[in-house]
Amino acid sequence: MAAPEERDLTQEQTEKLLQFQDLTGIESMDQCRHTLEQHNWNIEAAVQDRLNEQEGVPSVFNPPPSRPLQGLLGWGYYLIMLPFRFTYYTILDIFRFALRFIRPDPRSRVTDPVGDIVSFMHSFEEKYGRAHPVFYQGTYSQALNDAKRELRFLLVYLHGDDHQDSDEFCRNTLCAPEVISLINTRMLFWACSTNRPEGYRVSQALRENTYPFLAMIMLKDRRMTVVGRLEGLIQPDDLINQLTFIMDANQTYLVSERLEREERNQTQVLRQQQDEAYLASLRADQEKERKKREERERKRRKEEEVKQQKLAEERRRREEKERKLECLPPEPSPDDPESVKIIFKLPNDSRVERRFHFSQSLTVIHDFLFSLKESPEKFQIEANFPRRVLPCIPSEEWPNPPTLQEAGLSHTEVLFVQDLTDE
């Protein structure tokens, strides 16, 4: 198979040229290039034109040349016939399209592709025995996918049941021990009869010209490509030589693809490791942030609890002060001979003066001071002469605090309020 002439061709045009050759089976690269250039490198139009030529239908895309028109008479004839030609080809295409629905080819309906493969294998073994290359027991698409995934060559054999050379090829060439050894060790082997729907579908894709037909397919430039076609009867030694030549000529593509795949896998593994490390770091940061949030929330609740306790204590103390203030006995008049004038010196150096009755308990003095806003939360009352602490609240020593007279207070006294809040 000659190499394509790449002068003045872009990479895309070169790929279309090789694809067109694989689809049509045309050996001449010059002819393939000429056909594509006629159709402005539209590969679908070029392939359709080729199919029309094989079926004997005049080409819609490249009509056969006619004698050059001469003079006004010739141009007039051309313009008159143009609508008729257009109508003729349109009706012909509609007729051919409708004929496919009226009399469809039964092979065009693939209902059980795996069944077609298994049925061909059984018929092959009944006729030629069990000594044959290992058939791929799956559809053509599955074989392509496995060859692509495993980076292996795929050898496709299309069997023409009615061709005169098919029997000799299968019996003497395909079942030869050396051919079996080569195929089983170096490639996948897929085969089917073109009389069955699955084989016919593959035949429409590969466009073989004669039988026996073999196509070597491999992953090339990241797509499955036909890299070799063998058509017609061939002897075992020639088949081995040609298959080996095709594989050796294209082995570098598989090696390159294998290296690229390994590099992609390594890159993917590295990226996965980086992603895992990032996720681990992210989870650690999220855990730290969660603990910080919990700690902040715990502190906030604690502070709120302390605040509420403080407010409750202040509310309780305020209510107690109000209650004790309401319970205080009235202040005696200055003329009362049983009254005692007491001057209290508070911790903040302020002075408070009030009169009490000699018969009142020292508890009344304590309650009076407790009801004052200036008084500390916890305090004791001290007298100076002699220096002593007055038992104003019940204790083990004084279950019932004494009266002012029993405590030895005079008509005028100065008492000191000692702050005990921090003790």
C-alpha cells in the first residue's frame, strides 16, 4: 500500500485521505486524492459517490463529462434540459430510498449480533474442525473496544459463503498451525459471515472488494484505524509475512500510545494523590475550624450562663434589698430618749446617718445598711471604742443577735462598714 503524497496536504486532509481509502478499498492514493478534491474534501459525499458508481448509478456529485456546448444553441439546449435532469435524479433517489423500505435487505437489521458470531463459529467448526484461531466471542464493537483498551491488534475476517476461494482459504490457510500460533499470540481475531446481519454491517463499514477479506485494525492517533487490508486467496507463509510486516510497521504507534497511557495514568495517580492530600488537609482544617467554633460556642454559652447568673443574683439582691427596706421599723424622732444616733462610714468614704431604738436588734442595723445602694454585697459592722465586730446576723455564738443597748452602744455612735466581698 503506497504512502500518501503529503505535499500541499494538511494533517486533516491526510487523515481524510487514509480514511477514504480504508472505506472504499481503492489502492491508488492518487485516485483517492483526486476523488476527494472533486468533492472539496467532503468525505461523506465522496464515499456516497463511490457507492453510486459501484451500484451502476450515475454519480450525483460528479456527473460524467459531456461534450462541450457550442454556441447559443448548445447553451439553450443545456438550460432546457437542466430541469428535466434535476427532476430525473431527484425521482431516482426517491425511488431508491422507497425501495429500501419496500424490499429491505434482511441483513441490514441486526437483532442478535452475538448470536450471529456464535452461529458462524459453530458452522465454521462443523466444516473445518476445531483447529482454528481463537474467535472473539462478542460483537464487532466489543472487539474494537477490547483491542483499544488492551492496545492490541485486531484482525477482522469477513467470510463470503458463496465465494469460490473461501473454502480453500479457511481449510488450508486460516487453519494452518503456524497461522493459528501467530494470530493467537499477537492479536485478537474477530470473524463473521457476510450473510449474517452482524457480518453484513461490518462489511458495509469496511467495504471489501473480494473474498477472503482480512483487515488489520489498531489504535492509531487515538482512534481505531484500518492499517492493512488483505483481499483474495493467500497462502499461509504469505499471510504470516504480510501480517508480521503490518504489525512491525505499526508497532511504534502502540508503543507510543502505551507510553502516553502510562504517563496519563501516572499523571492521574499523582493528581489523585494530590487531591487526596488536599482533601485530607481540607478535612483537617474543617475539623480545626469545627473545634474552634465549638470552643467559641462553649465560651459564649459559659459567658451567657455567668451573665444570666449575675443578672439573677443582682435581681435577687435588689428584691431582697427592697424587701428588707420595706421591713425596716420607722426611724425614731430625735427627741426620743431611747433613740440612738448612728453615723455609718462606708468603704467608699461616704457617710450615712440614721436613728435607731435601743431595744431594736443589731439585725435592724444590718438590714438598713444592706438596703443601701452604696453598701457592698458582703460586709461586717465594726465599733471603735472598744474595737469590736458587732454580731448583726445570727451565728453559732449569737443565734439571736443582741439589741443595741445589750451591745453597749451609746446615744451617739460612729460605726465602720468593712467590705468582705473579696474574702
